[in-house]
Amino acid sequence: MFVLKHEYIKQGEVGYVPEEGYGGGNNSVLALKYIQWLEKKNPGLKLKYKLRGGEHCIDANGRKYY
């Protein structure tokens, strides 16, 4: 963020996030490994994630939340 702020964003510019958010639903490889590590550490823990049949999706107000 430091490099982005000081090298690419000019004084007075404001960041823009689309109203519907950014496309895609990519999962971080590091996050997936962390979830698998949590399950291995605690065998009674059963989480839903990409590699285990997908995340749970909730539709609310025309938007999807995972």
C-alpha cells in the first residue's frame, strides 16, 4: 500500500470501488491452506470452503454474500 500510495496515486486523487464490488470470487491460496491447517489442528471443526463443496451463499437485497 505504501508503494501504491506514493508511486501511483497523485495528490488529491480518490480511490474508486465499483458499486457492485469487483468481479470474481477468487480464493487466496494462503487462506485455503490456513483453513485446512485449522481443520487438521482441530479434527472436530468442519468448515465449508472452496475445496470442500463450496462456500455457503446468502442472497440478500439482490447481492450475494459468501
